[in-house]
Amino acid sequence: MDLKNYKTAGARVRETEKIVKFLKPNKVVILLQGHYARCKAMIVKAFDEGTRDCPYVHYLVAGISKYPSKVIRKDSAKKSHVKAFLKLVNG
């Protein structure tokens, strides 16, 4: 097997393949790193081409960082508080 031809054949295949964008708005994701690690979030807006300030692929996600606890009659209203977040995540 000729390694030189093998590498160029693979490059030709990659050029013709189209990249499938599976991270689209309204898709639910789980954040794995950072302050909001292990939090569920939903993609609000996808910046596939980037912006002037951030010239790379990134996403605006919204999620819940603190879910409400189970509340009984004698507990305070603090336990039923929901805390949400908005975050820009690199793609």
C-alpha cells in the first residue's frame, strides 16, 4: 500500500464531503465545562460564520442553572426559585 496515494485519496474525499451542521437553534445541549457544567441549555442563536468581534463559530445558549426544590408547606419560598442564564459558547 502506497501511503502517499492513500493520504491524497482521503483528502479528495474530504473536499467533496459537506459538513453537516447539527447544532441548530431550539436544540437541547448539556454544557460540560465551565461554571455551568452539567446544566441543560437550549441553543437560542447559532453564529456559524462568526461576528466581527468573535470571528469563529459560537452559539448563544439559555438554560436553567438552579432548578426548584421540592417544597412543603413549612418551607420558604426560596426553594421554589428558578435561576436562569444566558451564555456564549464556542463551537
